[in-house]
Amino acid sequence: MKEQRSGAAEDSALTVIYDGQCNLCLASVDRLGRLGSRAELKFVPLQNLDRLQGRAAERLLDIDAEALRDRMHVVDGAGRLYAGSDAVVRILRTVPGFGPAGWLYRLPGMSRLGDRIYRYIAKRRYDWFGKADEACSPDGCRIPPEDRTDKTL
């Protein structure tokens, strides 16, 4: 899914579908929220897709659950769908100071390289960054019980 030139109408709102169990994804959403954007970014964890309505919901109906888990997806105001590294660049084009990323992405071979890097990290995101349900929550950390069956004193 290639990035297309967008106008102000398409930049007015982006619906971002991300993995709500992925610590890397959660940190990225938090960071994007603090950076600011020229677009209204609506972040929807894929675990809550049943609450999604409108154009974004229509665009995502044809995508199977595994594809949604494998890559982040973005639907712009015109209903265009972006996935993986294309989605990342689509978001970055709306963040002040990150416009050059969009231009770099258009250089020959950069789209393919960006997609390879995205897929490499995405496949390892749980191993490298963990899952949200395995981390500490605002209520405290969950400590797994110690397995004493294998220990010899």
C-alpha cells in the first residue's frame, strides 16, 4: 500500500489501529500524542475494533485478524488505507518536524527498506519489548510465583 499525496481534508483525521498489548506500540502512541500533529489522531487498539465505526470500520472489514495483528493500519480522511511502514510514514507526515521522513521514503528503494525494517521489528516486538499484560500496571507489578519444583538446596 503506497503512500499517496494528501490534502488538508485527508490530514484532518487519521484513525490509527495498533496492537494494544504491545509495549512498543503503546509507547509509540504515547509519544505521538505528546509530539502533536496537524491531524486529529484517533488511536484504536485492535483489541477494541468492535467499537470502531464509520469509514475506518468499513475499510478494515476486509482485513483478516492475523494481518491486523502483524502490522499497524491507518485510515485517512479520504478512506485510504495504509499498513506497516506506509502507515508510520503517513502519520509522521502530519507531525511537525518529521516531514523530511516522507520525502526520504519516496527515494528509490526506501519504501522496500522501510517495510523490511518494520516487519523485522514487528515480528520481534513482544520478545524485545514485552506485552502490556506482562508489565506493571498503575496498580502495581505482578510477580510470577517462584517455581520451587526444579530447585535443589
